[in-house]
Amino acid sequence: MFPKRHVLSCAMVLLALSVVAWPDWWVAKVSAPIIALLPGGFRVTYYRDDGFSRVLHQRTERHLVNDYRNALWVRRILGLPQSARWEGWLEVPEDGEYTFFLQVTGGARVFVGGDLVVDHWDSPGWNIGKHVVATLPRGCHAIRVDQRLPKKGGAIRLRWTGGPVPPNTIIGTPQVVKRRPVDES
């Protein structure tokens, strides 16, 4: 058996290779299982269409912030309708009201615990973000962000605050993990 660090190193090399123009079978059979090995953050699936049906690429993002204009792997699909789905588990530290602030070009919807929390699907632009206050119980909640990217790249950033969470905290690790933590009670 290989040490875990060697497996992760190999996984990173294969994942880096997957950003080249590989066929769909590479994405489905090779890069997706590698992503499962990477720790923390969001599992992000990118699609060739804006209907979340034709998988293009998968990767792990530590925080829900991305500027697609500078990403080499995105350049090969610019000009095509595309979308992204960010998925993970959000650890809410205590019961209370939390403010979410979403900035996006294109559009996005944020779901926490299966409930639509932020609907900014027809975003007029980056400078006009959307604030929403939601009451959340303490614990681990599924979080999903559906994003529609404009034809020339785009960007997204999701911040939150409330309870012990400092103002303007970008949602990501350590509050977000890819798999639901095991209940130790």
C-alpha cells in the first residue's frame, strides 16, 4: 500500500492533467474518483450546458470564490453556455440568524439544508450583490450553489456572517466539507 501523501501527490498530477482537453470518459472515469481523495471544501461540477446535464469537469474548491476569466481550464469552453454546481456540508456553529452576501456574474441560487436561501439567478452584475438573512439551527447542513456562467467567464463569491462567524467570511474550509461528518453522539 502506498503512503497517503503519495496517493494524494499522484491524484494532484492526474487532476492537473485533466484540465487539458480530455474526452468526457476521462472526466467521468478518472478525474471524478481522484477528486474524492482531496480534503475539505466544495465538490464543484462544471457542465457544458446551462441545464446541469452534460458534465465537463469536476474539481475541489476550498472556498466559494472564483474568477473564471483567469482559469486556463475554463478558456477552452468560453463562449459556450455553461454552469457549475458547488456542493458540500456547511457547519453552522450555533443557532441564530446568518447573513449571506452573494456576488456573481451570470446568476446563482444558494440552497442550505435543501431550502432556497439566496435567489440571484438573474444577477445584473458583480457590483450589485444580494444580501439575505436566514435563521439556521446549529449543526451540519447540506449546501448547494447552482451557478449559471455568462459566455465570457464570470466570477462568484459567497460570504456570510452571524453568531461567531466574523463579518465578510468567505464560505469554505474549515466550515465546509465535501462529505457529511459522522455524528459522534
